[in-house]
Amino acid sequence: MHESASLSDDGEARSVADVVERLATKYPEVDRAEVERIVRTEHHEFDGKPVRDFVPVLVEKAAKKQIKAIAKA
């Protein structure tokens, strides 16, 4: 059972890395390091939460809102 949790964690990590790629590409005017920081911060908001199925989607939505505001500034 521990292995499936690890595989799930790996899949989530890949999905979150994909979020960074998408947002960094969509908002090139925002420094990539800032995009990574925002996504990492949003991802950590879900630490310890048992249901992980939609975490990457929720992380992307919250991070995009912040990055979009930076891009407009």
C-alpha cells in the first residue's frame, strides 16, 4: 500500500511541475522563479489533506490568480 501512495505522490509532483510549465509559458513577463514559488506555496496549502485527486487543478487555479495579478501590474 505504501508503494501506491508513493506512485500517487510522484504523479502529483509531475502534475504540479506541469502547472509551473503552463503558467510560466502563459505569463512570460513573470519571472519563472516567482511562478515556481507561487505554485510551491499553493501546493503546500494542501499538505496533510487526505483527498489528493484534484490538488494540481486547485493549485493551478489559485496560482494563476496570483500570477495574473502580477502580470497586470
